[in-house]
Amino acid sequence: MSIVTRTGDSGTTGLMYNRRVHKSHARVEAYGTVDELNAALGMARATSTHPFVRESILAIQKDLVLVMGELAAHPGDLDRYRNDGFVIIGPEFAARLDVLVTEIESQGVSYKGWATPGATLDSAALNVSRTACRRAERRVHSLHDADEPPNPEILIFLNRLSDLLWLFARWVETKAE
């Protein structure tokens, strides 16, 4: 079977369970932007010289795949999605990020004032990921405007993730000093 299906040639795409929507639909924008975030994190992971950062990012990327899966399911299909064994994002996702935030903050990372991205390749890639995360958070929130309110735990996870990425960038810069 080819990757080329031609089913999207008319400007529509398929959600989970074969629902068709326009490619500009808020739900497609939401999971597509989370996909961009995941790619940016892949770049941050690939450029990082710190095992702690690389390992943490890989775990986060795996969580983002679950976020994308849930976002790709229409709200009317979430029961089926759950019954089929797929994971619904819960508070434990943000809690794992909170543990990392606490660990980084306990190391005395300095973060007074504004930071200008680009001090190191590692921190620059993390800052690109952070801004992609903020955009993803806005896109997921826009599902409210489409009368398809998202799982609030996804918004909490993305908000916490952007904070963590900011801290990771400061941590990397502190290690480079």
C-alpha cells in the first residue's frame, strides 16, 4: 500500500474512525501543531549534549504521540477511542513534567529577567520547541471556538511543557557557563 492515497486531494483529511474534515479544521490545526512541536523537540533532542535533556525529551515525545492521537479523535468518538485501548491524557502527564521542573529548579538555575535565545545550540533548539509548544497550546485551546472543547488535561500538559522547555534552556545555558 502506498503512502499516496489521494483521499486528501480535495482538501479533506481523515480523523480517527474515518470522519472527514477540512484540512483547515481546528482539530487538524491542533494535532498538526502538536506534531510540529514533536519535530522541534526531535531537533532539540538531536542537538543536545546532555543525556538528562535527551532522555527527558524522548519521554515527552512519546507522550505527545498520545496527545496527537486523542486530538485526532472527534469528541463523539472518544468513548470508542478509550474502549479501543487508547490513552486519554490525564493529570499524571503534567505531574511527570512537574517532577522535572522541581528537579531543575532544585539545581539553582538562574532565570531572572528575559532570556535572549541563542546562547548555545542546545538552548536555541529548546527555545524553538518552547515557542512551538505555546503555539500548540493556542491551537488546542481554539477547539473551544469550533464547539469541540478539548480535554483540559491536554492544555495543562502543554502549558507545563512550555514552562519546562524554558527551564531546560536556562539549565543548558547554566551548564555552558
